[in-house]
Amino acid sequence: MFSKVTLQDWESLVQKQLKTDDIYAVLSKENLEGLSVRPYYDSVLKPLKNLPKIEESTHLVSVYHEDLDENVFAFLLNENVENLSEKALFINNKDLSEHIKTEDDSRYFSLIDVFDDNAGTLNEQLAKELLAKDFERNIGIDVSFHQNSGAAIYQQLGIAMAKTKELTELFGKEILNQLVFRIAIGANYFFEMSKVRALKLTFNKLSKEFGLDEIPYIFAETSFRNKAKNDEENNLIRSTLELAAAMIGGADAVFTNDYKLQNANELSEEISFKQQIVLAYESIINVFEDAPNGSYYIEDLTQQIAEKSWRYFLEIEEQGGYLENLRSGKIQKDIFTQAVAEQKWLEEGRIKLIGVNLYPKLEKTKSAEDLYSEHEIKPVRLAEMFGC
């Protein structure tokens, strides 16, 4: 049996190796999320029970192509396709939702968000039409948009809860099991893994406010935020890590955006999708229920993110709710502040993107202030500062 290593034992060893008494000044690493990250974990204050997902195994979602029909079981649909049998179909176009004919042996999920995140409006009529559809899940809560616009993790989840609250006030608590949460997974592997888990905690906590005990349906896709036009192969590696974080974190469905930001074609779409296939069938990480449970680091991050997200949600609620905060410009300004800070970290080299600011191919062409507006939430890739 191995003897237990205490925190003091570890500190003494590291002090000797680093030749310093203040090891935490050397090992501590600041992050833009404002989370406390320790260099060593020997326990977690509040161990969590397993955080379940809705699907037994994560859906591997592809853009529809006719030649994939036999071998792929989940598709993202932007246009109507008839006679699809025994598939999970994720509807990504509100015009398509009006015309699609549901088949009894397939499952239908709507990714359509009824909020206009800059105008501060909610399309109530569209929401009613979607809820009338014979879908398994009828309305999307999209915060992938906010991630790609530079929002912090706690902002993304706080906004997700605020949107959910607006919908429950309009349509009642029954809508809670009719939602799909659409999130984008970024580059910070363990933080993003913890984000998926923290979404489960915060949503469950919100559902309990309405006397329910629900878990969220999570559709996770790869981010555009850290991708570059001139680094297609690097994009491929980055998105592989993002997919792994989503699957290990416990997403119900994953989707890979094309790693080619320009000149995408059927081959690049196929390669992008096959990243999921390799992870699922060679690493088998899409079938576990809450694989990170028991990792002190992940447990601690999960709880910190959940608590911070809940505080941000309450802050939004205290100021009138999500729509009111959009109309006042608070949400836009909060995301602007976070996005500019992240962009400046990239400029200073504190965030590293190979081929962009590390071993760069191009010089900086825009400032952080040129890229963003505090009056508008808009997707911006970090590499746009360097024209790539």
C-alpha cells in the first residue's frame, strides 16, 4: 500500500525542488474566470454525487449528407430531409421547423432560440409554435453565441439560467424538460469539462425552485473563438480536445464545426465529424456517466463555476431579468469587458495560440477595442486581431 502524502509533505518536497519558501507565488496561475486554482489537491470540501446525463451515450451529430444516412444516427438539419428513419434529428432552422414532418421512429430536438440577444426581445409566437410541435425537446437555449463572443464561463451559465427563468415565467415550469442547452466548448480543457458539469448543477438548482428535480439536455459544439483561418491543422487538434472535454463532462450530444474556416468542403466536414467517431469508438468516452466524478480538481472547479454562475444569474434577476438587462445594455457591457480582457491576454502572450501569437505567421492588424463594441454581443475569433 502507498502511504498517504499530506499537503505538508508535498509542500516540503516542492520547496526543496524549487529552492524557494514561497512556492505558491511560483505555482499559482491567474485565470480570467476569477477561479481559485490550487497546485495540489488532496481533498474536496463537498464531494458531489454523480451528475447524470439524459442520453445513455452521447449523440455524435453530423451535418446531413445522403451518403452518411446508413452509418450516422444523429444529424444537424438546416433544410428538410424526408424519409430519415431511426435518427436523432437536431433542427437548426426556424423556417424548417414550420414545415418538417415528424416520423414516428425518429427523435426530434429543436436548437432554435426564441431570444434576440441584442434587441432584448423574445419571440413569443415562435415559442408557442415550437411548443406545439411533436418534438422531444422544443426550444433551444443558445449560449454558444455568448461563448464565441467572449463571455466568461460564469456569464454563459448565468445567462442560460436567466433565459430559462424568462421562459418559465411565460410558459410555466413544464417547459423545463422541453429545453436543449446549446453551448460552445472552448480551449481551457478542464475548465470547459467543469462547465458542462456546472450547467447540470445550476439547472437542477433552478428546477428545484419550481418544485422539480430536472437535469438539462446539453448539446455541445466546438468553439470558433480560438480558431484561425491560416491554421487548419491546429484547428483540428483544438477541436479534438474540445470534443473530449464535452464528452467527458457529460454532454448529451456533440457537434464539430468545420475546422476549415474558409474553403470548407465535404471532405473537411467528414474529417470534422470523424473526430467524434475516433473519440467515441476508440477511446469510448461517450458512454460514461460523469467520468470526472471523484477528481478533486474537477469537483472543486465545478462547484466554483456553479456558485459564481448562480450569483451572476441572481444579479441579472435583481435587475429585472435577462430581457431587461439586454435592453439596459448591462449584458452587452459585461461581455464586452470580459472579451476585451481576453483579447489583451492574447496580445500580451498570456494566452497562447500556435501560429497566431506564438510562432506567428502574421503581425497584429487590429486592437482589442477595434474588434468589440460594448453595445453589441457579436462573435469574434481571437485570431482576427492578427488578420487570420
